[in-house]
Amino acid sequence: MRNMAKTRTLESRFPLLAVEENCIISKEADITVCFKVILPEVFTVSSAEYDAMHSAWHKAIKTLPDHSIVLKQDWFIKESYEPDLSKEDISFLGKSYQQHFNERPFLNHYCYLFLTKTSKERMRMQSNFSSLCKGVLIPKEIRDKENIHRFMEAVAQFERILNDSGFISLERLTSEEITGTDNVPGLLDQYLTLSRAKDEPLQDISLGNEEVRVGNKRLCVHTLSDTDDLPGTVSIDSRYEKLSTDRSDCLLSFASPVGLLLNCNHIYNQYIFLDNSDDNLRKFEKSARNMHSLAKYSRSNQINREWIEKYLNEAHSFGLSSIRAHFNVIAWSDDPAELKRIKNDTGSALALMECKPRHNTVDVATLFWAAMPGNAGDFPSEESFYTFIEPALCFFTEETNYHDSPSHFGIKMADRLTGKPVHLDISDFPMKKGIITNRNKFILGPSGSGKSFFTNHMVRQYWEQGSHVLLIDTGNSYQGLCEMIKGKTKGQDGVYFTYTEDNPISFNPFYTDDNVFDIEKRESIKTLILTLWKRDDEPPKRSEEVALSNAVSGYIEHIKNSDVKPSFNGFYEYVKNEYKQVLQAKEVREKDFDLANFLNVLEPYYKGGEYDYLLNSEKELDLLNKRFIVFEIDAIKDHKILFPIVTIIIMETFINKMRRLKGIRKLILIEEAWKAIAKEGFAEYIKYLFKTVRKFFGEAIVVTQEVDDIIHSPVVKETIINNSDCKILLDQRKYMNKFDDIQAMLGLTEKEKSQILSINMNNDPSRKYKEVWIGLGGTHSAVYATEVSMAEYYAYTTEETEKLEVMQLAEELGGNVEHAIKRIVLKNTANQNNN
């Protein structure tokens, strides 16, 4: 007896036969090759780059033989961020960052490409010939092996053309990725469940006339299947108004409204059907003749003839291939109210493309079935329209979300569109890929743009990953972070140097942990003493340099051979007594080295002198092995005596790290202090650093906020900018009228200018963050969000009242800044919940 039940097993209707040699073979003998597609990141593509991508797609598709189908399938799935808290050594701030983003919803994008070889007969089949309508599916035999061989060769050429474009990357899917394994669902499982979850079981699929349902998910489909639904003109890219200004254009692909900008679970299918172009044109010639003969009976026949003639003229004049195309958006939800909203949102997105939104209720089942990977041959031909390859490609989406950098080292930023954390390496990976040739960074941002937050966020993560960080600051921007590190390491790290009347800044240039005085250490001591002894306009004689060098070497030997505690006082006494005898024995003349003058000039730094505290610190502190050091020099940056000495000690400290810490990352970050350093004649140090530090696994970073500084300073122009392959800019709208000068100085392209001027223009009011532009080597750039947790905010804050609150509470808790921040966060969280 014939089975009249409406329910059928998936096996009886399943149109695919096998997956062999990484290809899907259907029961109708169609062969499909599957690719994962990697597209450029959103908001990072210029108009010329969109043109290049469009051209690459066009060239690639032209290589495919007749009766091929191109299906580009973009999945947009709502997911939640899963924090990585598995690391044992994760810090308090690192943990608070991960918890801040815990379960943050975002729209994830996955892009696939299916190239199918079918037959002329299959290309013409309508929806009533779909495999869904057949009683029994009997596998057909592949007869024309030569055609298949030519198709696979064309696929290889297709893949090479797109991969060589430099913008689009194809990765061929393996059989396991298509069918899945016991632990990981394959592409087919994901499509038949409309889910990428690992543990999602197959559920009933209802393919009814009025409703298509996969489990509890109800589908709605909007189609572009008729020329009447299409806009009058199409373009390769479109202007995104929310991030554009009257001076710049933010560009997205023409189809972006149904891509990342459509915030719901959906699949965007883009079909191109490659019929035999000559057959199509002959058919249109015949149709045009028929329309002409019937024109006197109906004006519409005359109009249709004119349109067909225009199509034929375009094809013959420019040698264009006649093809068919179809585009649809399959969206779903298990909530009827949400599904209604999704229908409206999808219709609105299509309207933004100037298309006529058509909610398809007739062919939903066959369209869903045909979009199954490997089953494009089942597509109902009446749902397609005739066009050419180039305009059809304008409906391809060409961008994706931000990618994580494929390296262990980096910093955490946030995707500006979705708010999802992004792992970003702006040092090692770009060096490895040849995008940059040094790790140096130049940071420009006006006051209030979030500069200090970004730099705090960056150096904290560098330190947590084992880097040595030396900061020169002029505004206590890093005090909170430094004190927290000091508490975390129980005083073993986190050294904060600042000048106050009660606690003046002091060092001991002669102290080392390991009693090693290499050439760099000896030279830095000599430079320091020369600075104290001679004025800038009074260069030392050669004989004086030799005498000083011998004095330093003699005192170092004296230290090593006795239990004397090294200090400047000890050096002064050594020169006054023992070294005086050495000079007398050598009969060194006074005009060659005036010992009395030397001692007289250095007396203010000897005990009892005005600056006796400066070089005679009681702390036995060797900065070589301290990984987080801050020099706060705001109080002394205009002091003619103290500032040059402190500058030399800072430079000696970093150069010592640079040369002695082999294979360890180190960075020096100079805030506004670089201006004072350059003025005092120490520009040579900066030049040396920026040109040399890359050879020692290091990076030099300069931060400034004044536009005029970068425009007029030769130090910045010739040294810092030219030797900083990574440029970081914050909100520049204050400098809109001066931006042409900035653009010329930094060598920014029009694309980079558009990105920078879009900063903070369309921020999500539900999130607290500021955006930052990062450019690498003039070729890779993007805008990211600096979004931090509440704990990080209080560690980084430069607001006086907030900083005082943290420091006062920390003092009450025995100097523990971390505990103070925890208490403040708990209190603020409780207040927010009560409100």
C-alpha cells in the first residue's frame, strides 16, 4: 500500500550522494567544490580596493565553464563572547577585562563559496522539479569525465586568481569539514540545524506551503529574483553616512545593509548561473523579433523589445557574458514577535540598497533546500533574472568582522561595530609579515581623547606578557597602575620616581645588583659626570676625557676590591684622595686636567652640598631587572640642573636594558617629556633610540597632543615619524581644519584619513569607550575601541578626584591599590544595581 503520510525521512529526500576527494557529489551527478572565504575587515577597504576585489571576482568567474553555478553563502550568526579564564597566571585586571565582556552578544560572520558543475538540463529546471518533489531519488552516473576534469582545472585557476588578489583568501574545505566528525559538526550539519553549536542535534524540518521551520526556528525569506525588484543603478561600493564627514567618505560594499549591518541571525545567498552565453543571446534575439512583430498589438511588447535590444547591444558592444543571478536573505527566529521584527529589518535593509523588498512565501522550501551546500543544481530557474557578471557582483558582500591576530603576543581591543574583544598584535606579527620594519610607535591625540587610557591599557598588557616597560611621564598618568604592580609584586617591581620637596628624586649611578660594570655602564657614568662638570657650550679636552675615564675605572676597581658601599660621595672622595696621588705619580699637568676645578664644580652633589641627595640614594636599587619603571618629571622638566641629570639616568637605564637583556622585549614610552628632552640638547638620545632599538627586540614610543609639535619639530619630523612604522591617532575632530597638515606630515592616505575622521562618530551609547586608529606601515589600518572594565578604569584614571579616592582608600588598606579598586568597584556596582 502506498505511504500517504506527509512525513518523510531526511534520508529519502536527501539530495547528496557522497563527499569524495573534498568534493560534494549529488544524486543528480552534480559536483561541488567548497571553500571558506576570508574577506577584508569592515571599514578598512578603500574605493580602489573594492574595485580590485570586484575585478578579481570577475576574472575568476570568467574562468569557469558553462553550466557552472557560483554560490557565495554568508552566514551571520548571533553569538556571545566566551572569556578565557583558564590561564593560571591571569592578573586581576586581565580577569576583570574578561568578566566585563562575558557573554557580550555580537554578530559573527562566516563566508563560504560553493562552485558547482551541473548540466544544461538541470540549469533549466523549475521548482516543481526539485528533489523535494520527487518520490525516489536514484543516483545518476557521472558519464562525462572529461568535463569534470576541465571543471576542476578551472576551479584551481579560480582559486589562484582570488588568492593572488591580495584582498580575498580562499581555503578549500576538507571532507571532514563538510561532513563533520564525532566531536565537531560539519557544514552540512550546521546548515540543516541552522546552528554552529557543537552539540546541536538534528531536528524535524517542516517544509510547508505557508511555513518553513527547522526545529523551533521559523524562517522568512526575502528574494531578489526579478529585474523589477532591482535598483535603477548599482555600484561596487556605497557611502556609509554614519561614519562619513563632509571631508571624508567611509565606504562599505553595496550589499553591506544585508551583511554585517543586518543585526539578526541570517544567511545571505548570492547565486550566479553560468549558462551558455551564446544560447542566451540567440534566445533573446528571437524574443526581440517576436516582440517587434507583436508591437502593434501592445505597447508593453514594444517596450520589452527595446529593453531586450538594449541588453543585446550591451552584450555585443562590450563582449559581455549573459548570465542569470539570484540573491536571497534567509533569516530565522524561534520567537514569532522577533520574527516579525526581523522581517521588517530585512525589508528595510533591502530598501537601503534601493531594492524592492519582496517577502517570498511561495518558494521558501525549494530556496532553502537549494542553498544546502552541494545542492545548488536544485535551484528553481524561474527565481533567477538575466544580467551580466559585473552588475551581479555588485550584490556580493565584501567585508567581515575584525580578525584576531594569529600570534600569542598582543593587546586586547574591541571591535568598533559589535563590541567583541579582538586580540591585536601591532608589534611581532606585522614584523614577521614584513608590514613594518620596526616596532616603534607614534601616538597623537588631543587632551581628553582617551590617550592615557589607551597607553595604560597597552603598557599594562605588555608588562603582563613579560616586557620591560620604562615610562617617562609629565602628568601622573601611570601612578595608579605602577602602585598596583608594586603591590602585586610585593615591592619587587613597580618603581615610581617623582620629585617633591619632602621626597626629592634620587639615584645611585654606581650601584649594580651583580657588580658588573660593562662598557655601557661605564660610558653612562662618564656622560653623567661630564654633564655635571661641563656646560653645553664647553666641550671637554681629550686629556680631560682620558683623566675622567681613568678616574671612573679606578673607582670601579676600588669598589670591587673592597667592601665600600658605592655612591657619588665615595667617587668624590676617591678622586680627592687616591686618584690625586695617581695624577701626581703620572705628573699630569694642571692644564691637562684641573683637579681642583673638577672637585669644585662637583661639590654641590657631594654630601652637604645643595644637590647631595641626587646621586647618593640609600636604596640599593638596580633598575636593570625592574620591569615597570615610571619617571614622573613634571616638577623638574624646567630645572636646569636636575633635568639633564635625570634624563641621562633614564637613557642609561634603558640603554643598559636594551643591550644586556637578550631576547627580552623592552619598551620606552616618552609622554610630553620628549619636548623638554629635545630642548635640553638630548635629541641625539631620541634619534639613537628610534634608529637602534629595533635591533635589540625593543620599541620606542612617543606620545604628544599638540598638532604644532609634530608640524614644527625637526626631531619629531625627521626621527620619530620616519622611524615609527606604527602610528596611533585618537579623535582628531578638534584639528579638522589643520588635518591636511597632519596628513601630509604623517604621509596618510585618503583611506586612512577617512578612517581617522570617523573616530567616535557613531559610538554605541550603551557602551563606555573611545576609539583609536592604528596604522601599520602605511598599508594596514583600522579603528578599534578602547573599552575597559570598571577595575581597569580606576587603575588608569587621570581624574584627580577618582585618583585621590583610590589612593586614600589604598593607604587605609596598607597601601594595597588592588584591594582599594576591588572595594570601589563593588560599591559602584551595588549602586548601579540599586538604581
